[in-house]
Amino acid sequence: GYGQDVITVLWGSMYGLTETMVNHVVEFLRSKGKVVNSIRVPESTESDIVTSIFKSSAIILAMPTYEYKMFPPMAHALDEIGRKRIVNKLAFRFGSYGWSGGAEKELLQILDTHKMNWDFIESHEFEGSAKLDDFTVIEGKLNQLIERMVPKTI
């Protein structure tokens, strides 16, 4: 479960709404002195995804909801991470939705199926484009994540 003092942001975006927040999150974390790997799906290889997640002490999952479920490339990536038995990670999830959420339910199913035992900071979802309050809430969650990180050289 431990990893290096690195945060991996694993993300996907359909219309740029989640991507806008990802860009803010990466900039915010770097301003706090954190090393951040930003990995976009489906553009990244499974090998890059698994390697980065394995080596990181904290994971941020950023995804939109698509048809009441997770953005499909994110679901595939998380399923692969589960199959590789990457367990006990500290994590935070956020994402956008249009008319209804649903990504959280599928995420919990994948985590349970693979018995991943990830320790999550409470998720945050926003409708459409993130509002000022969403940025504030997510920055607070990121500070919680930073405080709880336990890096260990692997």
C-alpha cells in the first residue's frame, strides 16, 4: 500500500469539464511541493498506469459519469489495477456529471470485487462545470490527502 512521496492523478474527460479541475488539482499539489504524475486514459498504456499507481503513496481518480456509470476507460483502468492486486492505497475521487451521477457506485463495485481496500477521502462530484465552491471543497480534500500520505521508499 505504501509508495514513494508521489501522487498519481489518474483521469479521463469527455468534454473538458473534468480536465479543467484536473489541471487545477495538479497545479495546486505542485504548489504544495508534491511530485505529481498526471495520467490520462485512454491515452496512456496500462503499463504506465499500473507502474505509476504502484509507486505512488496517494492516488487521485478524476472521472466524469457516463450513462450512470464511470467513464469507460477509467473503469477499464481500475479493473486492471485491481487485477494486479494494487491494494491499500490512500485515494480521493472527484468528477463531473450531467444529469445524474453514478460513477461512485461502479467504483465501489470494482474496489469490492478486487478487494483493493483503498482508503478514500470523501469523494466530490460537481454538475457540469466546476463552480468556485467546488474548487474550494476539492482543495480542502487535497489538503486532507497530503496530511495522510505515508511515503515509503520501495
